[in-house]
Amino acid sequence: MSHRTFHRLLYALFFIAASAGWTSANAQFGNKPALATGSVVSTPQVRAELVAHAPEGLTPGQTVWVGLWLTHQKDWHTYWKNPGDSGLPTELTWELPPGLDVGETAWPVPRLIRIGKLANYGYDGQVLLAAPLQVPASFKPPPGGQGQVDIRLRATWLACRVECIPEEGSFVLQLPVRSSTAMHSALFAQAQGAQPQPLQGQSHVTVDGERLQLRVTGLPASVHGQPLEVFAETPAVLVPAAVPGQDWTQAWQGGTWTASLPLSPERGASPAHLPLVLAPEGRSAGDTPQGWHTVAAVEGEWSRAAPLTGVSPALAAALAANQNTPPAPAASGGALLTALLGGLMGGLLLNLMPCVFPVLAIKVMGFARHGSHQRAQRLGGLAYTLGVVLSFLALGGLLLALRAAGEQLGWGFQLQSPAVVAVLALLFTLIGLNLSGVFEFGQFVPGRLATLQARHPAGDAFLTGVLAVAIASPCTAPFMGAALGFAIDMPAPQALAVFAALGIGMALPYLLAAWVPAVAGWLPRPGAWMDTFRRAMAFPMFATVVWLVWVLGQQSGIDGAGALLALLVAGSSVVWALTLRGRTRVVMVSVLIAFTAWLASAIGPHITQPLDTPAPVANTPGAAHWQAWSAERVAELGAAGKPVFVDFTAAWCVTCQYNKRNALADADVLADFARHGVTLLRADWTRRDSAITAALAALGRNGVPVYVLMAPGRAPLVLTEILSVSELRAALATL
């Protein structure tokens, strides 16, 4: 490492020491509509009404129709069952009296809606999403219903123009059991006419590399020779934004229509059949839809591509909700080897992270203390390695166990707990006091225990390894993020092997140094300098404490940070009192312990009490350029055709703070962001956030920092963990 880079890392550590996925809809998009107690919900964007068509009432053995009637304001739209490049389909959840059953929603033919470089499938104007209500022959109205039954519906929809607003409503409609309800008969008849008609002919799909060759017969003679649009009911099979004549071609051969369509890079496994809707091209808003439904047999299989990262909110929502996933399949030998090598390299590079700097001093002192005692050096190296590896395994095992129990967690999860942050601050305060000479551990324990370190130096080295992992856990080094992303999706034995590789990589330089006698020769001989060096190294420990207090302030506010500082001062006074002698020691220790206990009961709860409002996006240079991240905001910007740069960060991530104050605050980089019209979003993972955890999982990552540049029509670009100005500017130059 160059002197310049080392000094920048050191500056970042001391500078930091001196200094929430789903954002609520109220804050980001305005209020959701109030849940209705009737049949109508109105918002400035959409009027929604629960309607029914029951000409003969709820006659046993008959079918009646119910549905949600959406009337969109000008330029607003909602989405089809496959929303296309972005958006969410309207969801209907019915609550019916016992005995009644509702069928599948009958989706009218959608319209292609282009916004920038994206293409969506949806509806504007008026649309009725109808569903058949089956009344069995054995149906009997519930007693006390006075000849009526309540039909209840819970609906959610995403209303979009340029911005997108998630909306919802709860509806109730009273249907008479015997008299008719047919006031909306024309509406249901129109909706029936808007349904895609079953195709009388046949359709076949042949896989040809990255394209699908579609062949359809049996289309009405009235459309022969006309260009058609294709809507795949299954998401992420075709490319919605593909432009006819450029990205895909079509032709008529007599009564047979053929098309060559590009496969989506987000596609999953090949299905045996592909449901499609065909419609005449170029239908405008308000036109009566016309279309035909067919299920094409798929001949051949396409290779399954890795899904792209969280551009769609549907993906993020699905990941956030998927808390009971089946066991992960065993990784192939190549994938496991890649993850192990990534873990080993990430562990090696972790030693260069600023968060590990305080441990370097302890290890240097250890080498100097043992001097030419080669056996002690080697034993200490092995013990240190064992402490590091076992600590990584313990953290990894705990992370896997909590995720298996349904918790949405990632690497560094322990520092998302204010209590853990407070305990670490106390630990480093004690270490700093010890290094500065305020006390020696031997003063507080029996003589036999006091000489334990001298008699068993391996135990001291083992604990140093544990401490190193405790300090390093907030950091994610290059290669480490991808390795952790692999590990989380692997079976437990393979995942733990990756965590062990991380530990071996981190401990490897010290292990090799311990077995190379020349290393000890590079250091001065043991002497008075060691005491001076030891006392100087107390200050990095205290700097780490300041950083931890700052982290706690991001989680619990200024009251939590102040309470922790007060308790650290009180605890330090107890440690000092224990160094006194005679009756003074007894009196001072008793008073100070009592005072500290009272103080802990009085202000201690502030430490673990979360903030009432989300933490600010950032308080770093250039923070005015950043907005809070949410999956909805990403979808909104994507629908508008705007590029997005997302910074997944956390206050406890030292690497994140270094990047914020260097590459991400560089004037040239900010100017490039502005010149290319890139919106900057910051996803703050300081406190636990399942939406951010899900978005990281979609990127194949499990910790921070993660930096991703997303642009419409392109695969998201994930940058390295330690950003450079040149890397950022090179990525932006490709837009």
C-alpha cells in the first residue's frame, strides 16, 4: 500500500471518530386513501368502485359477476397481470360468506404504455377487473342477513403517470339474495367484450439462442396483414421495451403470422407452455380493446440467466416477503470454489481496511514481545488464527440460524443493535484505559490469574483474534461482498466453509509472519519503546469508541449517544477507583458503583430506544445531492427513463464513510452525475431494514458497502467496495 493511500485510510478513521426499504408511503408519495366502509374509494388519481351483476340475485347453482371498476384520471394508469418493465399488478383479495367461491380475475386486453425507454402493460381510462362468483346449489344465506350478503374486497393498485403512487382500499357491497342487481349490466358486457378471445388455431414457440421464434395460425381474417403486439402473461420472458422493426420482426405468410422476439435477460427456467395475448398494434387510449389468447407450446429450452438486480419493486417485495424459503440447493463445485477463493481474498484484503487498524498495534506488540522465541511466535500465530476462524464461524452460524428463523439479516447485523454497539464501546474503552496505563488487569484478579497471560500467551493471542473479528465485522472488503452473497444462498455446511475461508484469509498474514523468523528481525528489540508505543496505541482505541458513539447516535439519537457517553465516563471512574489502595478504594468504589448503577437505570433505556423518525440521509459533504432510497422510488425513476445510482451504506461501516468523504464527495464525480442526469439514492442500513436486506439479496450481496449504477435498458452495474474517482467517472461515461 502506498504512503498516500495509507494516510488517506488513517485520516478517514480519525475523521469518522471525530464526527432506513420501504419508505412510508405518507412520506414519499403522499397519503394512501383511507380504507373505505362502502363500495367506492376515490383518490386524485383513480376512482375505484366495487360493482356486481346478479340479474337473478344469488340464485343457487348460478354464476354472478363481481369486479373492481377503475376510472383513471387523465394521463394516469394502472397495471396488467404482467406489468412489463416496472410496476405492480392490481391485486384483489376477496372475503366472502361461507359457501361462496370466486374464480380468477378476467383481465381485459392491456395497452402498451411507453415511458422513456421502458414499456409497461396496463390500463388507462376505464377498466373493469371482473371475477365470476360461484353460487353452489347448496348455498344458504347466513342467518340474520335480512335477505342480503356482504361481499368484501381488499384491493391494492399502483397508479402511475411519471411518478407512481401505491394505493389501496377496502370495499363492501351488499348483494340481495333474491332480487336482481343488474344496474351495471352494460359495464360487465363491455368488460366481457374486452377480454382476449380464445384463438381458434394453433401457436408454437421455438427457442433460437437468445430469441423466440413464434408461429401462430387461426387469427381472424380481418387482421391478416396487420402488425400485431405480443403480451406474455408470464413476466420476465420477453423484453417489453423491444421496438417492432428494430428489436423484433414480424411477418404474414398467408394466414400464418410469425415473429422473432428477444428473450428477456431476467428469464427463469424454460416452461413447457407460454400463455400469450395478441392484439392489433397501436391501440390508443380509450379505444375498445381487441385481442386473442393462446397458449404456445415451447419447443426447446433456453439457458437460465441470472436475474437482474432490484429494478422492479415487485422483486424487492417478493424477496422481503419470502421469509420461509426452502433449503438452498447444493452449489456446484465451481460455484463453491469461486466463493471459497472470494472469501480467502476478501479476508486477506480485510487487513487493509481502516476498521482493523487498532488490532495491528496489538499484533506488532505481540511480535516484538516474543522477539526471537520462535516457538512462542508460531504458537501465538496458530492461536490467533484459531480465534479469527472460530469467530467468523460463530458469526456466520448465528447469521444463518437467524435467517432460517425468518429474520431478514445481513453481514454486520450485530452492529444494527444499539445494545451490541454500546457493549463494544465499553470493551474498547476498557482496552484503551489498559493500554494507556490507567490499570492492569492483574490488579483486579488473583495472582494466579494475573500471570495467566505470561504462562499461556496462546490464550492471549486467541482473544486477540476474537477482538480482530469484532472490529472487522463492520467492513466489507473487495471480493468479500460477492463471497458473502454466495454463502447466504448455499446450504449451511458450504456457507460455513466460506466463512471459514474469510477467517483464514484474514489471519493468513499473521500466521505466515509467525512462521517466518525474519519478521521478528524487522522490529526493534524489546525495550522501553514498547511501553511508549503501547500507550500511544490507546488513542486509536478511544477513536474507535468515539466512532461507536457516533454510530449509536444514528440509531438512538442524541439522547442515546449522550447516555452512552455518560455511562462510559462513570464506568471509567469505577475502573480508576479500583486502582486505589486502602479504605479510600473501598469508599470510592462503593460510591461510584452505586452512582453508575443509578445512572444506568435512569438514562440507560435511551441507548436502546430507537429514533421516532428516520435518520437523515447523510451528514457528509455533498449530502444535498442525495435522496432516501426506496424500491418504489427506483421503479418511479426507471419508469421515467432516468438513470439511478444507489449507495447502500451504514453508519457503522467504516469503508462506507471513507467512500462518502472521498470518491462520492469529489466535485468532478458530482458534476458527472449532474451532467448525465443521474438521481442519487442512499439506502441507510444502519438500523435493520428488511426492504434494504431484500434489495441487497437481489444484487447478490449480503453486506455493505454496495454501489450500483442502473440505467433503463441496461443491466445494473455493481461497483467495487472501495470506490475510486476514476472508476466512478468511467462507469458514468458509459451512459
